[in-house]
Amino acid sequence: MRHVLPLALIALALSACAYNPDLGRQQLLIVGDSGLAAAGEKAWKDTLRTSHLSSDVDRNARVQAVGARVVAAAGLSDRSWDYVVLLDEAPNAFVLPGGHVGVTVGLLDLAANDDQLAAVIGHEAAHVVARHAAERQSQSAASRVLLAGAEAAAGESSQLGRGLKAYGDDASRLAFLLPFSRQHELEADRLGVDYMRRAGYRPREAVALWRMMQVQGDSGAPQFLSTHPSDSVRIAALEAYLSSRGW
């Protein structure tokens, strides 16, 4: 029985792998799009219910105009899109797969021009195209199953089994889930500048935006404990990619 479970897990992982041409790599996709779509709709309704929305005509028009161009460039025009401006001073934005875009006034105030706003919306749209949410949930589900299998194979009463049970969640988070999350962010940066350039915006402004974010304050926390790359790593990766494309 102990040999059957690992073999079943390997078979599951192999059957759930799919090639993503936008990323140029295989993805583990156990979680389906339907469940994520439902979660996205719930998140959107919760946002509308709990957040204060700006009625500023100019700000809303700016987000809609830039967002529509970037969404089209990302190949996501197969659905209708809603755009809102949130009365929140923290610079932030999101794009939900069901067709929803939210941008805070803090981000609008920080972005010096529409190119920089396009960089953020492009980054968030890239997460949708890359199916990062599905991959992240699939990784989490797979890590839980693998840990359960390892505990069963080791025996809960053994020293190894007790160690896996006590430290397994933290070990999988640090060694597996968080590195992939940082990879997702860098991939979204790269795809995002592709979209903003395709939409007619200046991709170099993405670097300018992240330099401003860096001035706002890098957390200084060790990267291996973070789901996001440091600002300096993100800027270096973006500059290298832009140079490779001659932009």
C-alpha cells in the first residue's frame, strides 16, 4: 500500500501538467477554471459590498480607457469588463478572470502617467492569462496530498512521520509554494510589458514605476520568506527583459 500511493500521486501530477505557450513552460493544473471563476465573482461582489468606490468621473474614465486597451492587448476581449476606482490610499490594483478591474486612488496618484498605469493593469491581466491562480491553488493542493502520502509511507509513529507532520506545512511553503509565487510575479511583469507595448504604451515606464515603488519602501525581508520578489530583483529582471527585446 505504501508503494501504491506514491505511484498514484506521480500519475496524478503527470496527468495534470499542461503546457502554457504564453509562459513557455509546463504548469501543474489540478484546479479547474470554473471554481476559480466562481471565487472571482464572489471576490468582486465582496469588494463592491465592503469598499468605498470613487465617483470621480476623470479617474474612472482614466482607468476604463487604459484598462480597455491593455485587456484587448492581452487577448481578453472575449468577455465584458467592469472597472472601478477604490477609495484606498494604498497603491494597488487587481484583475479578476470574470472581467473585473479595480484600481485604488493610491495607485492612480502614484502612477505619473497612463503608461505606468498600463504597466500595473498589464501585470494583473498577465496573472489571468498565465492562469497563475489555478496553478497556485493546484500547487497548494498537490503539496498537501504529497505530504499526506509521505506521512503515510513513513508511518505516523516514526520519527520521520512525526517530523513531517510537525514541519511539513512550513517546509512545503518555504521550499515549494513561495518560490513559485515569486516566479509568478516575475512572469506577470514580463507578460505585462508585452501587453502594454502592444496596447501602445511605453514599456520602459514599467521600470520607472517600480523605481518609485522602491522609493516608497522595500520591506527588506529575506526573499525566501516572501511571496513577491524584492523591488531590486524585479527591476533588474524587467531591465534585462526590455534590453533583450530592444525596448
